[in-house]
Amino acid sequence: MSDRVILGVDLARRSKCGRSYAVVVLNETRGTVERFPSISRFRLIRMIKRLKPEIVATDNIYELGNDKGRGDGSLAEFLRELPSRTKLVQVTGGVRRQPLNRLAKRLRITFNRFNPLDEANACALLARDGVGDEVLFFRDKTQIKVSRARSLGKGGWSQKRYGRRVHAAVKERTEEIKDILRESGLKYELSVKKGFGGYVSAIFLVDAKRDDIHISSGRSGDVQVKVSPLERERIEFVQQRNPPRRRYIIVGIDPGTTTGVAILDLNGNLIELSSSRTRTPAELIETIAEAGRPLIVASDVKPVPSGVDKIKRAFNAILHEPQESLAVDIKIALTKSFEYRNDHERDALAAALDAYNSHKAKFKQIEKKTPPGVDVDEVKARVLRGSKIDAAISSLLTDKRVDKPVSDRVEEEKVDEKVVELRSDLKSAYERIDLLKKYIEELELKIRDKEMEIEDLRAEIRMILSHERQMALRSKELKRRDSEIKRLKRVIWELKEENKMLLSRIEHLKSVRKQEMRGERLPLKVIDSFNRNAIMRSMEEYGIRKGDILLFKDASGGGESTVRMLGEIGIKAVVYLGEMSHMAADAFIELGIPAFRADELSIKMSDEIAVVDAKLFEMKMEEWRKEYGLLMKKQRERWVEELVDQYRMERERENR
């Protein structure tokens, strides 16, 4: 069972850097509450994706947008980031809005409306009890788009063959998706855009929610698939339904190597009795949470073991500790009417029964006094937590109207209740006015004190101003000179470092030149990137001439036009690092320019200077010439075959 997590969110502040939010994480399964006073919108979205809460609750959904966008557009970006099973709830209502403080007052939730963290907590508690409207953004339809994963390029002798292969792959993937949808029994509409050899793209419109379609977005080879739910034209609201209340339970625990657990309802009926050697504390908490809401957590020994106390704190339950550790004969007597498998289950059951028996008389009294239509277990829970029986019953009778949907409660409100609320609000307003008046008086006294202090300081300033001005001017001149000296020293140091670097490069160039003259090495002109801008920059700096060998540090980015520019210059060969696009590689072959990977040659590179072993380079050139000759021969043969086929087809048409 996954945890039931509810996030309460309220806007904490706005700034130039963006909005920040106060967040309360309410984990009902574990009984824990985490508070975050201020987190960014980016961190909020990451938290939601990590926790996958059942509900994200706020008093104003438009606060969740960013400052760069306005209205539904900005909010839509936030809604697209939510996990598929997470609901966004506006607790103040979508169509019929109500103030947050009024809703909280009806559910006996107190908070400081000037504290964003308190407001976030109130939103979480209200959403937990079914208050508010759920935001509807996505329709019950899903779009699946199948298309090619990359551009076919601007042309070339191999473009048509490559395009035919890509279009065939798109069509094949479309047929696979059709089979999956048919097997799942899902209805759909399909529209395709045909291309040479297959489909350019295909779009499915499926009559199902995104979660019901077992197809993932992604990219495979030359085809990409994007699955996305269809959005509504505008944001809509639907009223939340109250979740069923979980029953209260009494839990007896016998911790140890083998952990025993016994669960009773508030009438003493056994719900669960089990023991396990492998059950972790988290699994034990999950088992208890599935059974209900622990009101009492009990132990059979005194003092209570730490494991039992941890379970009690996890659920914020009442701890039952016997006056003294229960003897074995007492445990046997308590559990004689029940079946158990081992001593651990017996001890856990004895602890739960002892807790029930200690409150049994009070429970019977509550059952007699509670009128029909009032939740008896809720009265028992409130009494054990400190309320009087009559007060608990009266409170629940008042709260019966709160359990109805918010829209019904608004229509059923009576005039006298509104008058009481208005009088209460008026009284609070008068109290705030009195506090503000006192605060204003205090501020006026402080202002008078500050004005007197300012006059004294002004007089003192006038006395020392002339002397200080002279000292300040002198100090300013000294600082200016010191700053200039530091700047000049830094310039000298930078020039010395540059001189060292240039001397080192000169020595390296001399060594390279000697190797070149001896025929041992061939120089390479190094270019950072394989694109027109980088090539033009290198031509301006040190020139690129006919017969040069170029080395590209990054071969990605360039296309056919870049290769043709190099062909016009008349370079001898290209050596490259990284991956080169297939269009560029085909263009080099078409123009008869050798292109080698750097790992095929013995390249030595320092800064912008690189050399290659001359013998190895010539050997690679010879291999390339042979391969290129064979390739050209095959292309000519293919070309002749295509001409013959075309001629035959024309003759056949003429003969018809």
C-alpha cells in the first residue's frame, strides 16, 4: 500500500528571482507532518514528482504559475509537470469561492492568516477532509504522434535512399502501435501523412486516459514517439468527494526479534493478530494503517520498549502502559477465548485487551449517552484525548453539517449563523484596531526619540566635518595611487606569463618545423568546431590553403554546405574528433576528400598546433584511395544500371 500524501501549498513571497512557497507535507499513512517555510517553484515541482502525492492543495491555483507568464497559460505549465495520479485542489472552491478562514473555522482548524506555513497546513487539512474543488485540465483522450527523429538534410546523392528508410521505419512503428491498441481494446482515430516509401508522420487520437495506454514516449533509431494527454480548452473545476473515515483501533505490540501485533476495534473485537521475524518497522506501520486509525498503542511490559513508543509517535496515538509488567498467568487469562500461534501473538493480544479493559467502563458510559446519528467511536476518541462526554457530543452534532459538500453547506447556512460570524469578525477587527493604535503610539514615541538623536548627531557632524573632509580627500588619493600600483603590477605579471607562454610555443613550433623538414611529421591546422564560423575565423587568423590538412576538435554540427566550402578551397584531407553527421561524411566522399577519425592516426596536439606521423598518414591515404576507387566504380555501375532500367521502362511504355 502506498502512502497517502497531501501537500498544502501557499505563496510565501515574490521577488525578482521568482516566487517562493511555503509547503506542508501531510503523510496520513505514517502520521507524519513535514514543514518547509520557503522553497522555489523549481524545488516544489521536484518535490511533487518525487513524493507523487494524492492531492496538492492551495487556496489559489494561479499562485502556482510563474511571474513570467500570466493566467491559465502559466498555470498550464505547472499542471503539465504534475504526476498523472496527483490531483490539484483549490480548497476555497472553483466556481463558488469562499474565504479560507471561514472554511477553516467550520472544521475547527486554527491558523495565522499572516503566516504562509499556517495557511499551507490549513489547505492540506481541508483537502484531506474533502473540502474544495479539483482542477480539471486534461481530457479523457490521448494523442500518440509517430514521426521521424531527425531531418533528412538538404539533399545529396544518398538522401532519397535514407528518406525511404526513415519513412519505412515510421510506418512500421505505426503498425506496431495499431496492434497494441487493438489488443488493449481501445478505440482510436488515425491520420497519416504519406511519404516516399512509407509515412512521414502518423497521429493516433485514442479514447482513453494516458494511464490506460501502455505505450511510452521515446526515440528509437530514426523514429520518435510522443504520447501526451489532450488538454481542455480552459481549466474547469469539479467538487471533491469526502474520503471515508477510517475506523479507530487499539493496537497491542510485542517488539523483538519476532514482532507480534494485535488490533482491536473500540468494541473489543479482534481485527488482526499476526507475528513475523522479517517485518520491518515501516511494514508494521503500513499494516496498522491499513487496519484503521490507531487511537491507543499498548504494551504488556513496563517501562514501554522504544519500538512501541516509536509506533505511538508515528500515529500520534495515546500510549497505554500497565501499572506493572503483566504476568504470564494474567496474559493467559486475558487471551483464553482467542486462538494464537505463539507467545509473541499472545503478549501483543494481552496488551491490546488490557488497554481495552482499562477504558471499557468509560466506553459503555459513552455508548449510553451518545444519541443516534452521532459517531460513537469519534466521541470515544475525543473523550480519551481530554474532552468531556457532553462537549464531545455537542461538538460532533455541530460538525454534522461540516461533513456535507461545501456547496450544500453554503446553501444551508442560516442568517443567524452569518450574523454570529459577522459579529465575531467585527470584534476581531476592533481588537486589531486597538492593537494598532497602541502600536502607533509606541512608534510616535520612538520617532520623537530618533529625531532628538538625529539633531545631536548633526551637531557633532558639523563640528568634525571640515577636519574629516580633509582626511578623507587625502585617504582617497592614497587609495587611488595604491590601486594604480596594484593594477600595473598585475599587468606586468600578465605580460611576463604571456611572454613565457609565447616562448614555449616558439620552441614547440621550431621542433615541429624540424620534424616537418625531415619528413617525419606533417602539420595539421587545428579548428575548434566543424562549422562555417569556426572555419572563417581560422582563415582570418592563419589562413587555410590548397593542400592543407585540417584537424577538427568537434566534428558535430557541420553539413553538406560546410564540406563544399572546404572542397572549393582544395584541402588535402580532414582529421576529426567526435562523431560526424552522415550527411557530412557522404559529402566528403562525393567530393573525393579523405576524412579520417583521429584515433586512426598518431596525432600529437598542443594548444592550436598538431602534427601527424607522415608514414602512417601516407599509408592511410593509400588505403583510402583504393577504397574510394572501388566506391566510384560501384557508383558508376549502379548509375549505368539505373539508366538501362529507365530506358527499358520508357521502351515498354512506348510499346504499349
